[in-house]
Amino acid sequence: MPISREYLPNELHYIIPLAERHGSDARVAQYDRRLGRHVEYGETLSQNEIELLRQLYTEIVAKGHNSLINTWHQGHNGKGRCPPETTFPVYGLLCLFAQLGKLGIAPFTDGVVCPQESKSAETLDWSKLPPSLQYLAGPAEVYGRLQFEDRIYEFLQEQMSADQRAELQELSHRYRRDDKAINRWLDEFPMTKHAEARLVYFTGCLLGTGADLGLL
């Protein structure tokens, strides 16, 4: 679906064409059986596509709009104010810039235009969880913040320690056991309105991805 221009500040409308073209795909890594690993979207781009992205990146830097894009995303993501069809590709564009930087492609390597975590700490109320699911609170605060596929794959495949793997394997067992109760709770507490539900949901996504990869 196209980005809803009315939700995006007028001064950011120039990013829409490439955000629509690449943003959503950039959030998904595809498994390449030949390589035996997940391949990020940035690795699949042609030189012409990279050149257009380079021009946009340079324009964002020149206008000083990196903070504006991130602040806008933090203010609208998960707040019910803006459709995900708009927030998802816009933030995905920033993720793509970060991917190209990791590939050593200039000027993306300077990291000026990239995703930024919100500086305002969330106030969490884990009393929303029933007693039988309270064990989810601690892990969800850590692992539930890995909320996009590229970050989940990076953690599981490159960053996860042996201790974290053991912790997640045990958590995965308990999560599968309580799957129905967790889903009922998520139905009662929608993640678009409750930060705690969002963290639990994405923890489940990480566990499911880890199981699919044979890592948990």
C-alpha cells in the first residue's frame, strides 16, 4: 500500500518514492540456501538503485532531517495515529541505509542517517500479566526490543552468547507450553496500545525465528 502523505510532515515528502520502493522489503531478510544464511535486502540492490539511494541519503544529510525522521517515527509507531503501511517503509528506509553502511558502501558508512532508539524510557506495568505468565516480563524487556527481522536475525546468528541461547531455549519451551494463554492475553491487551504486549509479542517472534533456524 502507498504511504499516506497526510501523516508525514510536508518537508519529508521527498523521501516517499524511495521509501515506498525499498522500505518494506528492507525490513525482511530472505534465506539463501546456496549461501546457507539470510541475505539482507541491501545486498541485493543494483548499482543504479544504490546510486539513487545515495543521492537521497546525501539530501537528507544536507537538510539535517535524520533526527526529524526518527522523531516522527517514534511519535507515531504503535500509537494508533498513523497506519503501519506508512511507518513501516519510512523506518525501513533508515534500516536500509544502515545495511548499506555495514556493507562498506559510502556515504552510508558515516552512519549519519540511521535508525535511532527512542530516548524516552517506556513506563512498563507488568501487573497486566497474570501470575502464571509473570516469567515473561524480564526476558521480554530484553529480547522484545528486537522488533524487526533484520535485528532478530543479526542477534540470533551473530550476537547470541551460549548463556543467552540456553536462556532462550528454556524460555521457548515455556512459551510453547503457554502459547494459548499468551495469545488470549495478547487479544485482551493489544500491542498497539500496551507496550508490555508489544514486548511479549516480539519476544515470541524471536523465539519462533530461532526455532525455524534451528538455533533454539
